[in-house]
Amino acid sequence: MRLAKTALATLFVGMMGAACSAATDNGVESSGSGAGGPGSGNGSGSGTGGTNLSVGAGGSASNGAGGACQAVSETAQPVFEDADIIFAVDTSGSMGDENEFVKNNLNAFSQQIITSGIDARVVMLAERPLQIPIPCGGPIPCPPGICIDPPLGSGNCPADDNPPAYHHPDSDIGSTDALTQLVDLYPSYGNVLRADTNKYIVIISDDNAQAPSIDDATTFLNTFTALDPAKLAGVTVHAIYCFNGNGDCVQKGQAYEDLVNLTGGIHGNLALQDFKPIFDQMANNVIANGQLPCEFNIPEPPMGETLDPNRVNVVFTDGNGNETDILQVPNQASCGAANGGWYYDIPSAPTKVLLCPASCTVVQGDDMGKVDVLFGCATQVAPPE
């Protein structure tokens, strides 16, 4: 569903008293007028009475007072969950090209997520570029290290930290120790993670994890979550790894394949040497998970004015332009399995409008639909079951 990101209309008593008077040609958006209480209809005409359907019922929200009424309407802005993303990148000598791919694609990856409205933080577990060259080359390739340019990183190599969005602690991920390092290095990055955010791990390696006590997918997840259950529960693992041991790969990343399968993440084939499509898929996954379905902020009214929670209505417009009122129910428990509606997060002092699951399903099933919150007309309430 397309949800425009304009702020919700500010509601205050004085303006709304005028807004709900008889309709005048004052340029204020109105969703229509006509008689009728809650019932079957598309929200733009008269209702006939009926049950509380999944996306509401009946006469236009502009008729909440039983007669002609104009309401101020604004397209609703959805609330997004924040995301913490932990990269564990193999920076052994065989990963020189792959480390460059990470550096070249990480900004585009993060900006896709940030532009969507998600507050994302990225932790990079990977060796930093060496300041002093060391003897290497030939059979002992030089470890490449990773430094991220702005806007995500600072670009001040080797210390490319850019808080709070990007944190790069001292770290060195070898060919086979990504999982153990994610656990062992937690004290160096755990403090920048936040509670109540979606958590992602992105592992990139041309080898496999080979630490007997932790490379089993279930064992790793249990061990990792136990480090900080309040922050780390429900982590999703994405990985760019070797699907087999051929070509640019040392060996198949079986441990990473198992983790991705277990957590529902994205598989990327390192042997293809094309990271952009995989980074795009991972970004889309973060964005899809980051949007809390059908929650909409109500802004603070201007100083000295008061929100009237009894004069708020919610209208869904589908991709064909048909409007349908979503009726208010008292609380989440009133939603039911099939019946829809909307309710306030805190009825006595609301800050959000939340849709019932059945209404949310219908709304999100229309890629071209939108949700508007109308202020100023008596709230249309769903009839009790």
C-alpha cells in the first residue's frame, strides 16, 4: 500500500467548531455529505445499516453529526520500527574484492532504509584498513580492511565511526570465526543497539563457520540471544556466502545457509560477485519488516488548543478512488478475528490511530490505496456486536 508521508492534520477545538458547521465553499477538504449512519457503502453516500465490516461501514465520515459537515483531512503517516543492523564481514586476505563490494554498496543499502522512514543504525564488525603496511603479498595476501564513506560512515580512515548511525569497533573477522566474533565482540557494540527495534545480522564470507561449540544455527541463535535478551530476541540473519566451494569460494557456508533458513533471511551467492541486487533485497526486507502495520501518529495540537478525540474519523481510499469509512471500536480486544475498525492507543490521551487486523489486511492489500484521518466531525462508532 502506498502511504504518503505528510504529517497528520493538527486538530484544535476552535477550528473544528467551524469545520463542522454547515458546508461552505471555504476550500477545506470534505469527504462528502448525505444522510445515514453506519452501514454498507463506500463512505461517500448514504448507508443502509448493517454489521461492522472489515473496512468499516456506511455513510460518509463527514456526516458524523447526522448532517452536512466538512472535515479537515490529511493523509496518514505510518509509524516505522527502528532497525539495528550488524555486519560481520570476513576481512581475510581472500576477501579483497568482496570487501570493496561492501564498501561500494553499503551507503546505497543504508540510504534506502533511512529514506523509507526507518531510523537505522549499522554496526560494522570487520578489520579497519591498516595504517602501516605489513609484509604481505603472494601466498599471504594483504587484509584489505573496510572504511565507509559518508553519509553513513565518516570516511576518516581507519576510524570511520559516525555516531549514532554507524559504529565500527576494533574487530577482525577471519575466514571461519564470524559467529564466534559476533558473540565475543558484543561488549564492544552492544551499547549502541536499542531495545524494541528489529535486529538483523548480515554475514559475508567465502568460507564456513568452524567453531564446534557455536556453528550450529540453533546453538548460535540461543547463545547470541542470551547475551542480551531484551535487545536480541527475534534476530533475522541475512548472508552472502558460498553456495558451494567452487570459483571464488573456499568452501560452502553451510552454517550461514542454516541460519538464514532458520530466521527467514535473504540468501546471497558470493560466487556471483554482484552484491548490489542482494543488498537491495536485504534493504527491502528491512523496510518491509520495519513498518508497523497500520499505526498512524496523531500530532500534538498547537499551544493552548485541545484535541477532541470524539471528532476523529478514518477513511480508506482504494486504488480506484473509492472511499470507505473505517469505524471506531473501543479497543484492540473489540476487533475480533473477522471484524475490522480502528481504535486509539490510549483512549484518554490518544497519540496514535491503530487499525484492527482485518482492516489492516484490506488496507495493505491495495498497493495504490491510502488512509486519511479526518478531524472535526463526530466519530463514527461501530455498532456493538
